[in-house]
Amino acid sequence: MNVQLVESLIQVLLSLEAGEQLAIVGKRLNNLPCPLTQKLVQLAQKGGNLNFLNDAAEFYILEYREAIA
């Protein structure tokens, strides 16, 4: 990757007005492929970030502070 080119492009983008920056970012984000929900769920399961839910014996309703069986 040409670091100088990337740095120059960043400088040009940062020199634009906020509205122009948002327009460019919006166009780029619209072109990104969105992962399927199923793929996101698989990644979350593989990553183990939600494993604490398996260990929770009970869930609580904050309003009543009672356990849900």
C-alpha cells in the first residue's frame, strides 16, 4: 500500500466541509455488503461473548426485582 497516497487522500477528505464528508462516507457505506443475521449470530456464538447467558440461572425484571423462573 502506498502510505503517502493514503495520507494525502485523508488530508484531502479532512479538508472538505462536514456535509461533503458525510456525503462521501454515505456513498461508501452504502456499497459495503451487509452480513446476514445468521452469519452475525454464528460469529457471536463462536466468539463466546454471550456465554454468560448460559450461566445465568435466572433473569430479573428490574421493575419488580423478582426472578423469572
